[in-house]
Amino acid sequence: MSIQSGKFFLIIFIIVLISPVLTSFAIFFVDSSPVLQYEIIESYPHDTAAFTQGLILNEDFLYEGTGLYGESSIRKVELETGKVLQQYNLPDKFFGEGITIFNNRIYQLTWKKQTGFIYDLETFRLLDVFIYSHEGWGITHNGEYLIISDGTSVLRFIDPLKLKEVKQINVSDSDTPVDRLNELEYINGYIYANIWQTDIIAIIDPETGKVNSWLDLSGILKDVKTNEKIDVLNGIAFDSERGHLLITGKLWPKIFRIKISEN
Ligand SMILES: [Ca+2]
């Protein structure tokens, strides 16, 4: 190695050491699957007190699960106005996590209590409780199984009636495990998962666990006035009629309607 290239590698080494942003960028995008482009189509108001943990669009209404102890809820929200039309608050000891709608029921995870809740979609009446043996983070479904993340690189497929795990996949890109998988959305045969503490979404092949492509939404809030409490991206919903994603985050003032560009 020449002195020049030695210096070069030393500089790179120092940059990677001192910069968490660059480190995560390096982990995600060096020698990895392609990064997709997107455009913002529209934005809507979002409750800045909603610590978003799960987001779904169902028949033109948003359903949102929120977290934090004493502030966790499920909500039905009018997309255009952000108005909360219906809300159920969890008991204070539960930290709400992801939600999904399957067979006219809302499934909700909680973080560390290994307890999930099943509600009637119309009334929000609690119908059932289920227990699991790991942390609960994000949840979606593929029409057959619930799919659950737990903060690692593992996604678990759960029978929605027996509420038993039927299989797992390990998510990776170029043989590197992709962990911190959080909020999920199953879209056109792929699992979209945002990576906790980033504004990056992995688009995952549900058969192999391989990341097919990435969506980097860093900077999506750049033109929005935010307060210091704002937290990370953590809401992915899909508008199947228009083919758009709806994106928000914990305590974000906006929900963004975005379109992934055809490259
Ligand atoms: Ca979702």
C-alpha cells in the first residue's frame, strides 16, 4: 500500500468511526441493492402528539397505532385533515407498537409485554389477546399470515387464527444481516420495513429475506417546520388505488403521499 492510499484509507476509517450518519449510510448502501427515487405528491397534517408505531390505509381512512406508556392508542384518522375520528387508549402499562388490519380486525403489538390485542375494526371493541415470546415492533400481513418484526433482522410469519408462528426469514443485503426492522407494510408482493432510527426503508423479498431495493427518505422533512421533540420515520401505509405510499413518523407534523419513481 502506498503512503497516499494509506492516508486515504485512514481518512475513510476516521470518517466512518466518528460519523453515525455516514456509518449507517455505509452499512446500507455500499455494495448493496439499488436505492429507488421518489417524489412527494402531496402532504397532509399529522397529530404532533402521535408517537406513530403503525400506519395503514383502509377504505380511505388511516388507521394509526401510537406508542409511549400512558399515551398508546389505536386511531381512525381522516387523511386529508388529520382529524381523529375514533380512538381507543391502551392501559398505561402497555407501550403500543405496530398495527395491521386483517379480516375486519385490527391486530396490535405491544413492545415488551409480549402481548398483542385484537380489536373489531368498526367498534374498536377488544376481541382477543395473544401472547408471544419476543419483543413486538412492526406488523403487517400478506393475505395469509401476519408478519411481525421484533427489532432484529428476523421477520416472523404468524397464523392469524391459531396465533402461532409458522416460519421465520432472516433479512439481509449482500449477505449482511439487516437488523432494527421496525414498521412494516406488505405491498405488491414485497415487505417494506423501515430501519429503526433512520429514514430508510428496506424493500424485502418475503421468500428469501433478501433486500430487493432501498428507499432513502432522509430529508423528506426539510421544508417542514418541526419542533425539537420530533422523532424518526415510523409509518408506512399503502394506497393501492393510486399506487402511492403514505409516510409519517413519530410526532411528525405531516403525512407525505409519495410515489416511487420508475427508474
Ligand atoms: Ca404499516
